[in-house]
Amino acid sequence: MTACHRLRSFGPTPLRDRSVEVSSNVRTRHLVASSALLLAVSAAVAGCASSSGIEQQWGDGKGYVSADQLVTEVAPEDRGDPIEFESALSDGTKITAADYRGEVAVLNFWFAACGPCRGEATDLQAVSEDVADEAAFLGVNVKDQPDTADAFTRRFGVTYPTAIDANTGAVQLAFAGRTAPNATPATFVLDPEGRVSARVLGAVEPSILRALVETAAETPQ
């Protein structure tokens, strides 16, 4: 049975999200006009997002759907303020959102017992290596303590750092009211200014994630 974990519910988001075209090298995805269809697909994808959470976050039904994920992009003019957070890595090193300014940041929310999180781990690692000159990756563990998180990353060969968010929820709260990660896995791409450029619900598809990184990197400075 696939394990999943509902994150904290932050309520409706005031962000007016606008879907934009992904670069031509991305496989075709269909714009979903019906919130009911969006709910059905997202629930089937990750098995982790509740109906109320999806309706609250994306009530307008805007998003791109592929075979195994829901991808929503935000146009530069609609991204709002930079994300701000303070947290600590599994080794105790303190980090802040400011540490990732000036480059694209990819934040992946996960926990060890989440089946889709295990399934996407090697793909995320591969993309992190492919786009190392453009983006920095950060795992955000939402449930486990450092020993469990470190055992997971060793098992799947994940070399980018992981923040432990289980005790404080600080990183999750940083997205409250805008594009909160309602379920795991969820992956966010931040532009070099630290603003949300895209969100992926469900296990990532590597070619799409690479394209989202490229789009975020092209944000005018």
C-alpha cells in the first residue's frame, strides 16, 4: 500500500496563479478547465492530496496534467514576494532561504515512508546533477528525524542536503497562504529572486523538472 502524508492545511490561497507555456522540449500537457477533473487526476497521481486541499489551493482548475503529476507554473508578474524561511539540515547546519538567492532553487517535500517519494528519489538526484550549474536542490523532510532521513538519502544515493521540518514546520509555513505543499511528494521551483516559479504535485518527471528549472533561470533580473 502506498504511504502518504497530509501536510498542514493552510486554507485558501490568495495567489492568482496563471498557467504559462513550458518550453517546447517538454512533453505535451493538457490545460485542465474543470476543477473536478483536476481533483480526480491529482488524487490518482499521488494518493496523498485530499479533495478539500486541492480545491482550496487550485479552485480555478488551472494547471498542466501529465501521466503522473500535476504541474502549475506562475508567471513572473504573479509570483509575489520571495519565500523566507530558517531551518536546519539533518546534520544541524542552519540554513535560510537567503542562502539560495541568485540561483534557481528546487525544494522537494518528502518523508521516508512515502512510496512516491521513494520512487522519485533517484530521478531527483539525476536532475540535480544535470542542472547543477543552474540550480541548487534542497530536500525538506516533513515527518522524520535526522537518522531516518539520512538513512533514506544514503539508500537512494541522494547527495543534496535535507532540511528537517518535522518539528517546526518552518519551511512548510513559509509557503502558507500562497502555494502550500498540501501533500507529499511536492516539489517547488524558486526563481533566482526566491519566488515560486512552479509547483509539482506528485512524483516528478525528470524532463519536465529540467524544463521548469530552465524557465525559472530565464526570469529577468
